[in-house]
Amino acid sequence: MMDAPTTAKVRGKLGAEQHGISFGEAFQVWARVAMLSFGGPAGQIAVMHRIIVEEKRWIGENRFLHALNYCMLLPGPEAQQLATYIGWLMHRTLGGLLAGVLFVLPGVAAIMTLSIVYALFGKVGIVAALFFGLKAAVLAVVLQAVVRIGTKALKNRIMVALAASAFVAIFFFGVPFPVIVLVAGAMGFIGGRAGVSAFQVGGGHAAAKDGKEVADADALLGEELPDHARPTMVRALRVSAVCLALWLIPVAVLLATLGPNNVFSRIATFFSTMAVVTFGGAYAVLAYVAQQAVENYGWLQPGEMLDGLGMAETTPGPLIMVLQFVGFMGAFRDPGALSPLTAGVLGGLLATWVTFVPCFLFIFLGAPFIEVLRGNPALHGALSSITAAVVGVVLNLAIWFAIHAVFREMRPVRSFGLSFDAPVLASVDVLALLLSMAAIVAMFRFKVGMIPTLVACSASGVLLYMLGAIS
């Protein structure tokens, strides 16, 4: 009989499929995770932790958190990337594809269906009223995200200062989001490497554990590095070539055949850019996407971005799926020779493709190298600082949404280096303000869940419409 260390080594070398985890079972598990992935990254990661670590015991706690830390450092949706990472650890590249694709499929189908309904019937009174109520609840959801991330990330004065500086920089001075993330990450990397304790705080959306912690050695995969997870340059070059081709060749073809000013070319290039700068997840980048989609490209009106986020909040899948809605509406309103509906569907799918293909590149290319860096203090310091900065950026998003949800008019402030839109107080929408306050009280004071709050606010919007209070 083998002792525990020897067993762990064998587990690591053989891989998960040698311990009774077939692809059929893996499909069922990842489909279950996908269908339960409501509530943003915190809820999705909690579901994944409960199923993968506590119930199935595929991997242990330390390995789960190490994978999560890496995904938090990456641009893109950390929950989808975490699923891809774990799928890759368990069943190699095919396992990563299975987990990552299944994680987004329910959201793709749901957001596409809702986008079509919104584009065709969004101006119908009762549909508009439903989304009126949804916007009010979205503000409370984003504020809850600020608190949730902040309580985990802002453990000392340095982290609070990073968050405050990030908020001031992006809200009042318009400092580009990637610059904020890179500066914060560099500070954390240097501080962590120097051993400064302030940079060694808990990061990310780590799930709370109700039961006994699962040690890596007791999990099916074990604590050793599986053979397929060992980094090699040949494998890295092959992965890079395949993923880059799948990502960039369609973009190049669109640019060459349609020109840079065509709506599909713009969708491809804009969301490809977003794919490499969306550090900190959907909440952190949505303010920038909304501003560009509204002010630069004219794809959406400010309130419509809130509608799209409401769709993403109430359907399974990553919140970044709201970008599919943005791509759909952009192409729907500039269809060219296509019908608006056909153009919208293609635009939405294109936005989804260039958003998620890079996620697989980041995992399949980087995960083998990151697996050998478990416990690295510099990496942990960078994660902590980025997460703190993201708190400030998400607060910026909450205020941006609040301004556009509650006020009808804005006044641009562009002086002394400042660059922001101030609300015109006389333009306040009293009903929207009251509904937003009710949603905030429900979620923070009475601990009402996100989905019930969203449903209640949507129903309230419909009721107000039926009573003639809104048109």
C-alpha cells in the first residue's frame, strides 16, 4: 500500500481521469456550475468552490485560491477563467475548453434572446417600464460589489489609499483604467517582493468555507504538479499560435474587407482591446465601456447600458456578457446591407468571440508557468494592490450609473485638469431615486438577495407604468 505522499504524486502524474472523473461527469459538473452562475463573480466563485472543492474534492483549498489569484490578475472575467483553469488542471486542454465554453453558453443564449426582445420591443411602454425598475436595482447591486470587494481588499491604510487614489484618478481626472491597474500592480509587486506586510492581504472574491478545509493532498488531483501542467516552450508556442489565430485572424479579415470604419470592424477592434485591459472583472471596466459605447461610438444611450447590465445580472454567466448586448445594439443600429436583426446577432456574437477567445489564451499559455509560482509573495502583493485599486474603480462605476439612472441632465466639467460629468440637480427623476433607495435598503439593511431585489424592482416599474406614474 502506498503512503499519502506517494499517492499524491501518482494522482498528480496520472491526472483526474485516472481517478474516476470521466468527461461525462465533468460535463455534468461544469454544466451545473454554469446554470447556477448567478450573482456576479463573487457568487459564481462561491458556487464553484462549493461544488469543485467541498462536494467533489477535485482540488484542494490552496490550489483553488492560487488559481483564483492568477485569474484575478488577468484581464477578463475571473470566474470564467477560473473554471477554464480548473478544467485544464483536471482534464488537460479539452477539459479547459469544456469548462470555459460551458460556463458562458447559458449567458450567450440568454443575453442574445433578451437583446432581440429589447431591440424589437424595448420602446413599448411596459417593456420600458420593466427596465426602468431594473436600472434602480442595478445601482444597489454595484454598490454591494463595492462593499463586498472592499471588505476583503482594504485591510490597511495603504490599501485604502490605493482605492481612494484610483477613484479620484478615474472619476475626476479621467486617467485611463489600464494605467491605474498597471501602477497599482507594479506597486504591489515591488512591495510584496520587498516583504512589506501591508501588501500581503487577502485578495479577490475568495469564497467563505462552511466546512472543513480540503487539503491539496486529500483532493483527487493531489498536491504535486501534473505532467501535463509542466511548462515547455514548444507547448507555449503552439498554444499561442492557435489561440492568436482564432482571435486575430477574424479581426484582420474584417478590417481588410470592410475597412476600419465599418461597425463590425469597430466592434472587433474595440472589444479585442477591452479583452486585454479588463483587469478586475466586469464591474471595473464597464464604466469605460459604457462611456466609449455612448459618447464615442454612439451605439447606446446611457440608460441602455444599465438595461444591459440588468440583463447580465439576472441571467447565468459572466457579467461581462453585457458586452454582447453592446455589440448587438451597435450593429443593430448600423446594419449596412444586412437586416438590423441579422446584423445585431452577428455583432453580438462577434463581441463575445473576441472577448472570450483571449481568456483561453491567457489560461492555456500562462497557467503552466503560474502553477510553479504558488506562494510567491511578489505575485500576491500585485494581486492585493490591483484588487484595492479595483475597489476605487468599481465605486466610480457605481457613481456613474447612479448619475445616469437618477438624473436626466449632465453638466460637463472640463477645467484645471478635471474631466467628469456633474449632474444637474434640478433634473432629478424622483421615482427613479426612490426606487434606487428602496433597492439599496432592501439589499443592505434587510439582506434581500440580488435576484429577488431585481425582480421586485422590475415589477415595481411595471406597476408604476400601469398606474400612469411613468410613460
